[in-house]
Amino acid sequence: MSLDRTTRPLDVENARVFDYRRDVIVELHGETPDGEFEAVTYVFRDDPDDAGLQSPEIDEAHEAIVYDALADADYTVA
């Protein structure tokens, strides 16, 4: 799956991590430059046979925020 590189920049105000059995979800909340609320979600697969979460493709602008949120919640990405 390819990310749409034409997405508007997002001023992230909040990052939350949710654990749903075999999936860990990172949800970013923020505002676009137009002042509209937007949520971006990334789903990581938690495979018990691997040493960490399997990462989806993450927009370059969100990488640091996503990985920081996961680290704060004590998750490791493989």
C-alpha cells in the first residue's frame, strides 16, 4: 500500500496508542493548515513469533511522533 503524498500537513496535538489483541493502533489527532480537525491512524501487527511490532508504511512527517508514542507505551518495532 502506498501513502498519498499529497496529504495536507498536520499539526499533531495528540498521539494515542491502543492495544487490540494482535494489533497496536497509533492514532494522531491534529489540525490541518485550514484549521480542520483530522485523525491519522497507523496499525501495527503484534506477531508473537517476532521480537516486536510489524510496522506499516508511515508518512515521513509522522514517523518521529508515532515511534515516540510507541516507545512511551513500552512497545518495540521490529
